[in-house]
Amino acid sequence: MTLATTAADMTGTYLFYLWIALGIIALLLGLLWLGWRGRKRRQGGLPAPDEVPAALLEAQPRAAAEGMVIGTVKAADYLDRVAVHGLGVRTNGRLEVHDQGVAVFRSGAPNYLISAAALDHVRTDRGVVGKFVERDGAVIIGWRLGEESVETAFRARHAEAHQELLDELTSVISPSASPSDEESPSP
């Protein structure tokens, strides 16, 4: 009889601990939600990025790659994720380089265009907040969103596409001088 009484008493104790653990988890999730909501409020002044024009959907890209869109962070701090407009969402996607800029296609999040005029730089790095990979494993695209300098990180699924993206992004950001721009030497 003592074992049955002890087991019944222990069930109540275990249920008590279960409710305490569930309460702590709910509290932590609530705090995470409040923090994300506060971040979105602080970044509310950032404009939405341009939508991908319909004409660009049919155009042949200069380079394209499937992979992971790691997210967008403020350029000054690779740990400060941009929460507004879904830019901080990490998702699978596709990056296409066009003369007009970079089209970012994401599954489960809005697509957007980084216009060529807004592009600042391109580099490789280990990643940004939430996803770090091997050295030079992520393509980091620096651009201006309104007055704010931001960086979008992308990890190509295949190494060949990674290098092709880098080459084409570099040529879009720093177009080579055309022959008409070069001055001919004076005789």
C-alpha cells in the first residue's frame, strides 16, 4: 500500500514541475516576441525595398544561384538583424543578378529588388547573425535601404554559382569603363 500512495504523490509532484517548466518556456517565448516587436518598432522608419518588376521575371539573368538567403543586417553591426519588411527572415531562395540590380526571391517571404544604384559593395565572409559557415562561404551584398546601409547575406548551394555571383555582382557595382568614356591620348 505504501508504494501506491508514494506513486500517486509523485505524480502530483511531477505534474507540478511540468507546469513550472511550461510556464518558464511560455515566459521566454513572450519575452522573445516582445523583443522582436520592439526591434520592428525601432526600425519602423526604414522604407520597404523595391518589388521585383514583372519584366525582370521574364528576363535572362547575368548570373543566378539557388541557396539560402541568410538575412539582412545593418552594415555597422552584423549581429543587428533588420526585422521590418521581412528582411531578417532566413529562408531558401534564389539570387539573380541583372543590369537593373539584384532580384532576391525567397520562399515564404516577400521577394524584393536591390537596385543597381543602391548597391555599395560585395564581399565574402563567414556569415551574419543566425548562420555562420566556413571562411568566405557567404556572399555579402552591401546596399542602401533609404538612408541606412545594410548588408544581405546569401549562401549559394554550389561553389561554381558562388563565384559566378561574385564576378557578376562586382561588374554591376563597378562597371568597367566603356570605350567612349576613355579619353584618347592627344597627339
